[in-house]
Amino acid sequence: MNLTPKQRMEKAMNLEKPDRVPVMCQMSIGHMLLQTGFSPIELWCSAQVFSEALLQLRGAYIFDGILISLHGHSPDWETNIKRIEKTENELIVHWRNGDKTEFPKDDLPRNYPRSTGPTPSIAELDPSMIRDEIEYIPVSQGLDFAINAEYKFDIFQIIHEKTGSEFSIHGEVTSPFDYFLNLFGFKQALMYLLQDPSKCKKILQRFADGVKKLALEMTDQKIDAIKISSPFAGQGFISPEFYREYVLPFESQIAQSVRDRNIHVYTHTCGSIGDRLEMMVESGISGLECLDPPPLGNVELANAKNRVGHMVFIKGNIDPVNTLLYGNKETVRDDAEYCLRVGKPNGGYILSTACSIAPHTKKENVEILAEVAEEKGYY
């Protein structure tokens, strides 16, 4: 009997065998822009437009789930615009508060605040002053997405109204470690880990309290899973010892609190993580995403399946750059078939790109993933 996409994903996340391997990838903002043609300002600022882009591409690629990576859009964002400049490749918004944001047609926005103020010093910072209410998403270096407290989860309601209960809906929160890096800047933050580890942990705990609170509120939105975005916790960035000390204890609190609500939670860490797969599983997560293969990372799917595939579901690990972006239909098909051969046995596998679908990836390359799953993915 064929399952619904939601049921298919649920069985895979439960380490069971669904009717076939589900397919679900996360998409870069640039790819969403290029494939939908929406205004880059509206895609970023409008919950209605962002949800429509997610739904359009889910349908085009026949994904079994939808990842809602941005939430808390302000409904009155247009009233904050002072003027808009148009160039050949981007729109430049001048906001009434003096900030300026450049919106490329194929990438994340670049924000230039009117004034940023000095970076705080850890010696002067009182950890208790860090609020336990998360007010922004640290999307990328220097780019934050403000969360409007009154409309924090509106986009989940929009998605549910348009899809019912047919698809697996996933939310996203960000690791406390990312907030720590964002607070001090990457270089200085890493120095502080060496210079004042005790205070660093107090700051990380404050962020963990806030992220856990946000995640628990998100579980009330009729979602099936939460992704913990933790891109800077791989071995190219911090050692296993530092991972155990500064990442694992705080992500564990979030993972375990979500699992206590019977909602799945999985971790997304970019780059090389081959030396810490088992450690990541210790956090209490129910799944692992990304698992970048060489040369992007160092995880071979067969090795990961053998080591942790009986403990957590695996979502990945097609190379989004060398296979999907630079490859062709044949190379994508070959890679997808290989991933199915390795990941499919005994269940608990979701066919996906390792990291996000790159902006200029051809639509026909992504479409092959669902085709291969339909041809080769049935149990």
C-alpha cells in the first residue's frame, strides 16, 4: 500500500521501512529565487511569498517534506521601506531606520546597518543579560533574520492551510554555538573558548535556554521534525574535544526537550564530521543531515550507515556541488542510485542532497532524485 509523503517520512525517521525511500532536500535562497522568479525582497520579507516558493518547488521536485527555515516575518515590512534602487543584478532597499540591504537575484541578501556598535568584550558581558527570548536567526555571517514576536509562527499556519496533513513539515532552530560565534565574531569567539571557558559556557547556556524555548514553542505548530542548524561544528572548525565541551551539552538540551514532545529532531553540520558521528548521536537526536561526501567533507555514506544508521535516520548525502551543480543527468542518476543502494537497506534513510541545493543548479538535475526514488527506492 502506498503511503502519503508524511507517512513515508515518519516511517523513515522512525528507522522503519516505508513503501519507498522518501526524498526531501533543503534549498538555498538563491535557488528558490532563480526557479520561482519571485522578487528577492518579497521572498525574504513576506511569509506568503516565502511559503508559496517552498510549495512550488516541493511540487516541482516531488519532495515528501517541506523545511521552513525562516519564520517570524513581519506583515508590515513594506511600510519600513524608504526607497528602492534597481540595478541589473540586484535591488537595493534603503530602510527608514537608515539600514541598507542589497538583494541579489541569485543569493542571500547583504545587510549594511546604519550603525553596528562595538563588538562586546567577554570580560564586560554579563551572561544574565542575554535574553532567553530568541529574537533573530543568524542565517549567515553578518546576516540575521529578525523574528517578529507577534507573528513568530505565521508561516507554519500558512503552510498547513495550503497542504493539510499530506506532507512532512519541518521547522528549524540554530545551535547555541552559532549564536555565540555571531555575538563576538568568529575569530574572537574561538579565542574566548581558550581564554575564559567557564564564562563561555555560561553564555552558551543562556543561548541554549532561548533556543530550547523557541524549539518547544515550535513543536506546538503541528510539525513533524525540527532541524538544528549547526554548520560550524565540524572538524574543520573545532576539535572533537571542543565539540564535546562547547557544542554537545547545549545541543543535547534542545534535542532531548524536543524528543520529549515526540517530535523528531536532527542535526545539520557542514563539512567534515567523520570523527564525531557517534558523539553527535549522543545528543539524543533522531537523525543526521548533511554528511558531506569527499571532497566537500569526509563522510562516506556506507561508513556512516554502518556506524550510526541503526541509531538515527540518515538524510543525505548527494554532493550538491560536484554532482548536482556541475554534473549532468547521468552523474546525478548514478549518485542517487548509489545512495539508494547504500542507504536504503533496513530503512531509516531519506534521499537528499548533503547540504542545500546551490543557486544555479539546473532544475532537471534535481528532478532526477524523485525519479530515481520512484524507480529504485521501493522496499
